[in-house]
Amino acid sequence: MKCDKCGADLNTGDSYEHAGQTLCEDCYLDVRAAPKTCDPWAVYTAKKEAGRNPSLTPVQERIMALIRENGPLTQEEICEALKISATDFRINFATLRHMELARAFRDGDVIRYTTFGE
């Protein structure tokens, strides 16, 4: 048996079912524990903890620099420019959104990402 998402070999009893897919533990956790951008409690906590001097990871710093210099940008443009996966972008963007540093908005049929102040 193989994981439907990453293709890893699975032993009997080491698989998880989610939305009709058979997943390994890592992929199951990625799906179930994915951060959500619209989470009022996370925003409150991030703002309280980060304060006026937020501590960002290198990927988050690169995302912020890119959208400050070239934004608003689509997810695809950001991922291509920074050579990161869509999953890595979503995880890091959720944190930036919680700290109210970056935000997304709809531009016609396209979702674009920019700094929170714009």
C-alpha cells in the first residue's frame, strides 16, 4: 500500500484515511494540522507575542521582502521567485497573516498577496 499524496510505502496499520485518500502519518498531519489564515485566536496570540518586533523565519523574511518590493503577487509568482512549495508558502503566509504583516485579497478571479498596510 502507498500513500496517495507522497507515494511512501505503508505497512498495514500505518495508514490514515482522509477525504477518500489513504495517507501516511506525515501527510495526514499536514492535512489535519494545516494553519488557517482566518483564525481570530491565532491573530490575538501572534500580535500579543510578536508585539512591535516580530521574529520571522528566513522564509517569512524573504516572502515579506518580495511582496514589499514587487507586490501584490500571486501565490504562484511568490513560490516561483523564492523556489518554495505551495505548502511551505501557505504555512508561512498563515503566520504572517496572524501577525498582521501580510494579507491576501481578491483581484477579479485572482488571489494576490501584499503587506497588511496596503
